[in-house]
Amino acid sequence: MTLSVIIPLYNEEENLPLLYEKLKEYLESLKKEYEILFVDDGSADRTLSILEEIQAKDNRVVVLSLRRNFGQTAAFAAGFDFARGDIVVTMDGDLQNDPVDISKLLELIKKENVSLIIIDGMAMHYRLELGDAIKVKDDEKIRNVNRDLARQMKILSEISRRYNIPVIITNQVYADFLSKEDFEKGVERGVNLVGGDLMKYWCKCIIETRNQGNKKKAILQKHRSLPIKEINFEIRNEGIFKRGWM
């Protein structure tokens, strides 16, 4: 079992030497093959030159340099693209993460059969950040928010592909605004998925849940090989029970 540790860095020249020494000492104690991927996120200080010095002395260190500061999400995405380990671990570069926590993760993976990953809150944060960018009419910020979402989805897609683990992302929907005139005409209000085409592109399957009075319905909206299907279900104290496909 090989291990890849991805660490994004931005202006960390003071922390970097200590970070490297502590991490190297700990990884060697694990007696496993490993690599450390440092991603310089457009630092303006000596971070990159220090990394190059470390890399020249340690062939287990990989240095990636981004041409400007793209943000932590982009740096992680670059690291995932180049990581070769069976297990990929991410850490911050400010010494806030204890390398000892890596062993806890490895023990969990060894003992537990991880069969599902659920991501909650990502769509909400995206909508809030996008709303702030739209409010100040900052086109560059709007583009960056969308790029960050695409990179996050790419990372999750790669995790699912590499480890053959399903990833479920909870999402939100919002209704179109109707003018008073359209409302009075009975125009049907459209419902949109937060993240729109970005989410649809990266997701293999989209399932919508809908309440209709006392009835609950799950609708398979998108799948790469299946048509739209619906299933009724009910929630009881004993659990969730399906009533059959429609």
C-alpha cells in the first residue's frame, strides 16, 4: 500500500522546512512507500526555491508550481492529477495538521470497509459565494467560483473512480422568479439545480426527492444508461420503504 500526501502552499517559507522534516520523520516511521506532493500556489516569497532545494535532496518529494495563486481547491486538484499512491491524504501547509493523524486514517481504512461517501453543504457554500460575487458584479470572481466548483467535482469524481466508492452529494434547488403577470396567467414556475450544468456534467446520476401531500417520491432524473424513472416511498420509524417503480 503506497501513500501520497498532497500539501498546497502559499507563502509558507517560514513553516516549510519544519513541516518537511516533521512529515518526513513520521512517514519513514510508517515503513511504507510514500511520496510528498508539494503544490506551490503562486507564492510571492521563497517557498518555491526552498521546495526545489528539498526536492534535489529527496526523490520522494514532488514539486508542482502553479503560475499564479489559484486557491487551495485548484492546488489540491493539481496534486490529485499527479498522485500515484493507493491512498491519497491532504494536509495544510501551516503546521495546523498533525502528521500523526495520518496513521489514524490508515488504521480506519484497514479496519473499516468504506463503501460510501456523502458530501453535504457544498452546494450551499457554492450558492452563497456565487451570490456574493453576483451582488458586487465581479465577473472574475464569478468565474473563479464556478472554476472552484468544477475542480471540487473533478476531485470527487477521481476519488470515486480510483477507489470504486460511490459519492453522494446533497444539493439544493431553487424556483424561477415569476412576475405578477405570469403568476396570474398560471405560468408554471421552473425549478433549477444549484450548480446547474456543472453538477449535471460531473454527476453520473441525479435523483430528485419530492413531497406530494403525504406521499414522497424519488425521481431518477439523469443516468448515463437509464431513462427517467420514479419510485414512491414512505418513511416510518422502522426505516424507509419503497412502494415500487412507476
